[in-house]
Amino acid sequence: MPFKFLETRREGHVHHLTLNRPEVRNAFNEEVIAELTAWAQSLAEPAETRVVVIGGAGKVFSAGADANWMARMVDYSREDNLRDAARMAEMFLALDRLPCAVVGRVHGAALGGGAGLAAICDIVVADDAAVFGFTETKLGILPAVISPFVLPKIGPSAARELFLTGMRFSAARAKEIGLVHAVVPLQELDAAVQRYVTECLTASPSGIAASKRLITEVWGRSPADATASTTEAIARQRVSPEGQDGLRAFLGKRQPGWVPDA
């Protein structure tokens, strides 16, 4: 599928997705949103994709909303804004629901919607000079559409600080609050991303997909309320082909069938 603002390539079971508008710091507009949605929906039932790596071309990951797009928003009616916001929400949902591991490669800056894109990644590796920010309130708006994905990562306390102030914060702070999982010098970024990719490739593909569903289902529920979901999830996975292969491989001291050859 050809794209104007996305660069995609596949390396075995790994799909690399790169925002490719470096001249505007990989900012979002209607076309980028439409392309990301179409790309994510095309992977909704991936045959071979086990890991997705999301990055940005040029000097930054993503600086958020495109200035020209925002200029058009000024004249939008409430109905126009509802449709526009719904399209962006659909994009984030499609990316969040990918049944494979999603690794974010963040460098330079992840601001506004760019920070939201980092939040939908299962694992985020950032360069130590990267800057983050939920900067919407500085523009008189708010991080509404990204909030369902950001809040489970950073929690309400950090959100109160960072949503309300719109302040920018460091990669170290992002790691402290759970938005980022590893912080490394820029020259080590690709190697750090690859370490996570390698780990994901040794995990069961169906186990990863089921674990992502489980996190969503169990988060915020009491242990008693979650019991039906958790017992059903483990019972279903134990009798699945990969569950059987994994258990038998462990007992037989061999690698399960999904592990790539060294």
C-alpha cells in the first residue's frame, strides 16, 4: 500500500513504520491521520508481523499538530471539530489495538499528539536528549483525544501536573512516570530498540496478543471482578497451539517453534 507521508519496510517478522514529514517535524494533519489509520487497520489481523517499530524521519519523532492544519481548525464549527477529533481518535484506537508488540523509537521531541503516539506504544525507547510535552493547554485547548492512552501510562497525578501546565519535560522524567521504558544516548538508540525487538521475537505471538487484551480488560478492576477474565484467559492460552508448544518446549528443554533461528 503506497503512502505519501509514511515510510514502511519489513524485515522478517518486524515492520518498521516511520513518520516521513521531516520538513514539518513529522507533524500530524488530516492526511497523516488517514494514512496511519489505514496502515493500522491493514495490520489488524497480521499474518507475519510480530513487532512494529514506530519512529520519525529527520530530527524529531513528532512535534504534534501541523500549523496549517491548526489554522484551518480556527474556522471549524463544533460539528467540524467533532468529525475531525473522531478521525484522530479512530487512528489512535487502531494503533492501540494492534495485536503485536509496538516499540516506539523516540528521538528529538514528542509533543502533543506525538506524545500521544508514544503512549500507544507498548515499549518506548527514547534518546536522552528527547523532549516530551502535553502542550495543548498552551494553545488554549486540551489533550482530550490522547488522554485514554496517556492516563493508563502516567497516572492522574502526573497528568494533573503535565496536562494543566503544558510544560515540556525530559526523557528522564518521561521514564520516571512510565511514558518511556528506556533512555539511552542517541547513538545507542537503534541498538536499544533492537534489544526489545529481539526479546519480543522470543515471546509467543498469540501470548503477546492475549496479554495486550488482558491488560485492557483487567486494568482498574478488583481482583475478584477480574477473576472470570483471568481464569478464562489462561485456560484458553494453555490449550492453544502456542500454549501447548511452549509448555512442551520448556519441559523438553528445547526452543518453541515461534523462536527465530539464531
